[in-house]
Amino acid sequence: MQVDELLKPFPIKEFHPFPRALLGPGAHELIGPEALKLGFRKTLVMTSGLRGSDTVHKIVESMKYHGLDVVLYDKVESNPKDYNVMDAVTLYQEQGCDSFVSIGGGSSHDACKGARVSVAHDGRNVNDFEGFNKSENPKNPPHIAVSTTAGTGSETSWAYVITDTTTDPDNPHKYVAFDDYCVTTLAIDDPTLYYDCPMDYTAQCGFDVLAHASEPYVSRLNFEPSLGNALRAIRLTAQHLRTATWNPLDLGGREGMMYAQYIAAQAFNSGGLGIIHSISHAVSAFYDTHHGLNNAIALPRVWAFNMPVAYRRFAEIAAEMGVDTHGMTDVQAADAALAAAIRLLRDVGIPERFVDVKQDTYSKNRLGTGPTKFYENASVIKGDDADVDRITNHVLGDACTPGNAKECTFDTVRPVVAHSMTGDLDELLG
Ligand SMILES: [Fe+2]
């Protein structure tokens, strides 16, 4: 037996680092003093622009007030592309910057992490660092990540996700880089910056949290230090996502989801992910749809797929989601967890199948200031046999797939993908 085969059941676990963090209402106002403390002088701010809010302006002006020089790159696209990262690297080098700030959700944070790694390697293409710990130089520029969503957790994780547009243009490739050296220097999670997030994105980001929490809870890594955070994040999401979505100015809802984001990411950071994320990455690669939206659609199908190897764990998830599981068998409680997830998805107004996603409703770069160059001509989601095949193949090559609770093959995963495309969620309810 080969060593990699022996390692497949993950006998040796690894705990990956977290950055320091400031959490709570008003935390973003500390960015100037914190940046000075970290030695920032001239900072490249990376963001999508967050059109419709004054968040970027507020933070940039606050940094300038504290004497920092600021260069702005506000063209990060949703599902950040390799060219976003490399354009930012060029700007950083040309302007002689010494530090980074990212403002936004996962796209801005991830592009920024990729840019830091590239800068540390003299501007090498970010795509060279796909995979696990490919970074060779531990010294990259310091980075403060300011979150304006509650989903990604990228501000505290060792992962960043980039779309490689340099391969076959008909088959773009979205990959995860896990890198202990990409971890930010300081994370800022301020729920008051989350007030401006539109309702549909709030709902979708919430399902990214539920995926980040539930995937490590049932993962084959079975990493004890992750399990407590995973359950707590599931509980917080079940308690707060509806309020955060429908009452956007409710501080309790926004703050609850910000904490859920933070600890869910700390759960998957060492506890692993699964094929909710792999399906999500594949659909984004082909259609540039929102990561959280993709997770939400895939989640019930993947839970149903994984349940036979983890009924007990799903029963525990049910209890955290508010189900009274007393008197239920594990199988009954696991089914109730799935029903609770579908109820939550419906309550926050998320489409139930990929073919229901309307291109105009979920436009690619809605809050961004930059063009979505690569996907200008992307079609609505097809969901036909050829589409299901290419998505399934992308899933099997994803770095998140080995952690999935159940072993994945083309034949076992394809029906899960197909159901996500066109299947009826009611079929999953016993
Ligand atoms: Fe995610």
C-alpha cells in the first residue's frame, strides 16, 4: 500500500494557525492605530468597491487620517480571478507599498492573500501556489482583513480560493490554496459593517457558514478540536440567519452571524471540508455564481449523501438546529436535521435548484466596481448531462473532496450533482 493511501483516513491531524482578531461593533474604527502598530506606512487596499455603501471610503479616509499612505485596488471580482490578483501585485510593486488591507467578503480577502504570497515570491503567478503549503517564503507583507459579510471566514482561515483563467477557456478551473503562510495578520469582524449587505447575499453567506460548520463536523478528518466550534456555529446560524436576512439592521442577528462565520471557519481550518464546497467551486468555475448560493443549493443533497456514514453526527446537528430529538433514533434525528436545513433555505428565500438561479438576479459582480471580464458571456446554468459530467469531474479534483464524510467516485457523486441541478428538494424529505 502506498503512503498516500495510508494517509487517506487522516491518522495524523494538523492544527493550522489563526490570526489575532478584533470582533464587535465599532471594531473597524481601530484599523488606523492597529495598522500603525503593525508598522504599515504605505498600504494597498484591496476590495470589490462595495458599490452602494460608503464602507471603503470610510476606512480609507480613517487610515489617511492616521497618517497612512493608501493605494486603492477596487476591481476584485466575485470569485476572484487570477488576473485580479496579478493586477494588484503589479500595483503594489509599482507604488512601493509595504502592507495590505482587504475590505469585503471572501473575494477581497482571498485575492489579497494570493497577492501577498505572490509578492513574497517576486511576483510569481498566483496559480503556481495551488495546493497545500506551496508557498516557500514565510515572509510576506502584513495584512489586515476587514469583513463586511458573514460567510467566508477567510479573515481567520489558512485558505484562499482563486479562479485560474489561463487554462482551457471553456473549462475554467477554480482551486483552493491552503497555506499556513497566507494567514492574515489581523482579522476585523465588525457587525456594523454587515448592515449594508443585501438580503439575498446575507442569506447565501449564511449557508457558507452552515457548510463551513457541518462539513468538518462529519468529515473523515474527525478532528476533535474542531467539533465544538462546528456545533456552536450551526446553533448560531440556526438562531440568527433569518433575522440577519430579513431585519438587516438588527444588531443581534448581524453579530450572531459574524460570530458564526468566525468560529465556523476556525472549525474547518483544521477539521476539513467536503463536497458541498467542491460542488460550489465547480459551479462557480463554470458560471461565476455566488459561493454561498452554490453551497446552499448543494448542502441538502450532500447531507443526504453523507448521512449513511454519519447518522449520529447529523442527529447532533439536528439538536443544534433546534430540533427536539428526545425519543428519536439517530436516523430519525438526522432526517430532522435535513428537514431543518431545507426549512432554513426556504425561509431565507434561496433558490432550490441550480437551474432556478436567474442570471440577472444573481449577477456576477453586483457590488463590485470592476467589470467581470472573463464571464461576460456566461450562460444561465444549463444542468444538462454534459454539464453534470464536467461539474462532477471538477468536484473529484477539488482539494476539499478527500475530507468528505463518504468516499467519492464519479458514479457516486454524479447523482448528487445532478440532483443539485434539477432535483426536487421534497424528494429528500422522508
Ligand atoms: Fe466556503
